[in-house]
Amino acid sequence: MDNRPIGVFDSGVGGLTVVKEIIHLLPHEEILYLGDTARVPYGPRELDQVRGFMFEIVNFLRKQDVKLIVIACNTATAAGLQDAQEINNVPIIGVIEPGARAACLSTRAKKVGVIATKATTKSDAYRRIISTMDGQTEVFTRACPTLVNFIERGELEGGRIKEEVRSYLGPLIEEGIDVLILGCTHYPLIEGLIKKIVGEDIQIINSARVTAQEVKRILTAEVQLRHSDRPPRHRFLATGSGRLFFEIGGWFLGQEIEETETIDLHSP
Ligand code: DGL
């Protein structure tokens, strides 16, 4: 038994898609969520800079005494998950490997599409990892640089975002993919819209869901699940504005976010 919280972070509101799935699978666990809203978006930045942000946040979460860290951000996972795992003794998981594994198991056509930020696309992380899992599967990656801004503005529907999504997905559909990985944790917030555009024949992999399953597997194997009579109390931290946590979090997580705390990553 281990009653310490699970630390989860992302550049902004996207990692809440992972929190939602963890709460669904592990309703007794406590979550400490950090959104780096002062520096969102990560996608247009250089991977080295994002790696620096990731180390700062991992150090901060370790000081908060979390039992497991989930990098609920593809861009930060691509930038340096392995480095973070090597130098930390707390378990750290990212979102790329679970999604890639689920895609390899699902594709019949052996053609997988990935939509992601510019930095994740540039890192080629999905293609590299899928080639180690299944050398026969082709990977088609498409950067969608405007989507995170739409989502961080709370613009999740309407003609403008629909047009953008349609133009990003068109070339992938033409390649004949039968599986599409949502390679950015912001995208499950518009999964319904994406589904309408790709249709029934393309299966969507929401890495948030498979990452939550990985969290459950690790905590169960390490006998680290929380046991308490007290209901879990989640905390939501932001380095900048936490506005969207209130606006989206409530309907999205199925529970009100009553409070967000603004923090300085460098204060003790
Ligand atoms: N949600 C993040 C990801 O999965 C980052 C998006 C961004 O900040 O550009 O890549």
C-alpha cells in the first residue's frame, strides 16, 4: 500500500485526458496534476528546450513526494523520457510507448497514422518505436501545429477547427491507414470530431486510455495502490493561468475542479 499521489504533467490542459482515464480505472488514487500553462504550447519549441522544462517539472514533482510520474505529454516524452528514467529512482512513464503498442496490435493493413505536434513529429519517436515492435508496419506522421491553440482557447467545435482537422487528416486517409494514434494528449478532447472525419473504418488510439492501463499495471505489480477511508483529494497546479482547468475540467473529468494553485517551479 502506498498513499502518496500520482504526479501527472503536461504543458496545459491536455494531460487532463490522461487524468480522466486514471480516475476512471483507479478511482481511489490521488492525483497531483501540473499544467505548465505559462509555457504552453511545447509543440513549436526545440526538443532541447522542452527537455529542460521536463527536468524542472520532474524535479518539482519528486519534491512533492509522488510515487509515480506520468509525463502526460507526447512532446515532453519524445524530448527526454529515457534520460529522465535513467537519473531518477521514482518510476516515470510516458505516453508514446503505450499508444504505439496498442496501434501495432490493432492494425491489419500495417499502416498506422499519427497526428502530433511539430516537435513530436520532428523527433520521429513514433516511427522509431513502432519499427522496434513491428518492422512490417508503416508509419505516416502528420504535424498539426494549430490544434493545441484551438484546444487551449476552449474552441473544441465549430467550422474553423473542423476545417483544420479535415485538412490534416486528408493525406493520412489517402495513404490507407486503418489505425490513427492521437499523438498529442490534447487531441482526445476533440476525439468526437476526429471520429466523424475518419469514419468507422479507421480505429482511433487514445494514448490516454492505454497509459492509464500501464499506470494500473505498475502500481498493482509494485503493491503501491492507495487504501484509505478518506476519498481522494486531487490537486491541480498551474505555472500560469488555470482558467481552462475550471472551464473544461468540470465537464471533462466528471467532477468539479474547485481550486487550482499557481506555483513557481523553482520555489522549494
Ligand atoms: N499535449 C502535449 C503533447 O502531447 C503538448 C502540446 C503542446 O504544448 O504543444 O504533445
